Amino acid sequence: MLNQVADLDRVFQALTDPGRRSMIERLSQGPASVSELARPLSMSLAAVVQHVQVLEASGLVRSQKTGRTRTCAINPAALRTAESWISERRTLVERRLDRLGEYLAETAGVPDAWPAGQPPRRSSSDPEENR
Amino acid sequence: MLNQVADLDRVFQALTDPGRRSMIERLSQGPASVSELARPLSMSLAAVVQHVQVLEASGLVRSQKTGRTRTCAINPAALRTAESWISERRTLVERRLDRLGEYLAETAGVPDAWPAGQPPRRSSSDPEENR
DNA sequence: GTAATAGTGAAGCATCCGCTTGACTATTCG
DNA sequence: CGAATAGTCAAGCGGATGCTTCACTATTAC
């Protein structure tokens, strides 16, 4: 349970790649061999093996070799780790925004907008206000 | 709403970096300037600006410049995007595993373990069974 | 036994990432 | 005014990432 930062690192890192996400999607339907995972993915089998290794290192996937085929399966606990991290921050933000919303009720013509403090006295030249 | 793949890419990509996650954590308490975000993060201000740019490109953060300071705030919608993706896959997996569990009830001595199909007849030399 | 299948390991390569430094601009403080 | 603050821009650098190919092993099918 220690070292959650590095864990989150590896999980989000693993989820970054679209190919790996598509493997996760495939695996959420049920276990699959490496070749099955490779099939829809225009890249070499070796590349897919490497992706599987990343997924395993992150804990998102477990695998087991039987005969000559390696069967991969999802470990939902790892998904939960990432999901909780996001969820906790999101609820925090939303609660804060809700409180702010009911406190301000309505103030300016902007209904749902910027939660800043001061009335922004702007400078004359304003090369890029929002991004 | 199109191009969700690229969106997810950018969001997970943004969440990969521990520095950026710590900025998200700070921002979930409320808006902050770039310098405030930089304070606890032993790295140059320029580096932090670059991280903020990544966060903005992902949609996780919005910012607005007033005077000489840029104020950053979280956009919870982007958090929801990532959270839903994970959540959907996780529930899928868990439901499948539940069905499987009640179907098998108990079969072998392993209570909560491998959801494979065949009784794995193993080969004699088995250099690395699981990873 | 021979051949096809499934995967592994290692090297190499182009590109991307995170960061630094240095020069510069715009704003605010005294 | 001049100095400090807050941020921006651009170049550059070392290390990680995402592939590829080639050689090789173990298993299964004929």
C-alpha cells in the first residue's frame, strides 16, 4: 500500500496509450491471449508483448502462460486505484463549486462561469486572456 | 464530442506526471496562480508553465490572465471524462467476474483466483508461469 | 518428424517528454 | 522614475517510449 504515487504513475502511464486502452477494452469483455489482443492492432506481435508488459507492470493486467499461449486478464483493483484518485479530486472540486454557486446565487450575467475573486481590472493590451 | 480518443489520450497523458497531479491536487482546493503552483515543486517556473500548458491542452485546467498573474482553475468535466472511461470498464469486469463467481460457486481450493477456462495442463518446464 | 503457431529477447532507431538556461515583456510596488 | 515580480519564448539536452526487425525457443498440429 506504500508508494501509491509510483503506482498511480504507472497506471495512468499505461492508460495513456490508445493501443493499450483498446487492449483493456478487449480484456474487459473477458480474458484473451496475446495474439488475440494483437489481432485488431496493426503492429507487430513483439510490440503487443511490450504493451502487455507495461500493463502488467502497472498492475492493470495479470497474465499466465499455459502451454505456448499467454492468457491475459484485467485486475479491476488497479482500475479502482486510478478511478478513486480522480473521483476524490472531482468531488472536492464539485462540492466547492456548488458552495460557491449557492453563495453567489447570481451576481453577474455569467451563469456558470469563472470562480475568481476580484473584479478583474484588466490591462489595456491583453494578448491572450484565456486559454 | 468527436475525437474522444485523442481527448482521453491527452487527459491520461496529463495525469501521468506526478508534478501535474500535485498541481491538480492543489487546484482542487481552489484556484491558484502559476507561481503558487510552482512553490512546492522544486523546479523552474518555466517548467511549471509548460506543465500548465499540458493541463490546459487536456482540458483539465482553465486559466485566465489578469494583470501579470495567470490564475488556474480545474475543469471538473474533464476529470469526469477520464473517470467514466475507467468506471465503465471496471464495472464491466466486475459484473463479469461476479457472474463467473456465482456460477462456479466453489470449484478448486482457490477462493477468489484465476478466472480461466480450462484446467491448465501445464508443460514440464515452465520458466515463468505468471507475471 | 516436420511444420506451423505463439511468444520471447535484444538491438536499433526516431520521436517525444521533462527540464534547464537565458533573454525578453508586461505589470505592480516603493 | 527604477526595481522587483510574474510570466513567456525558444533553444537545447538527456533519457524514456513506441515501434521495428531478426534470431531464437517452446508447444501444438499434421
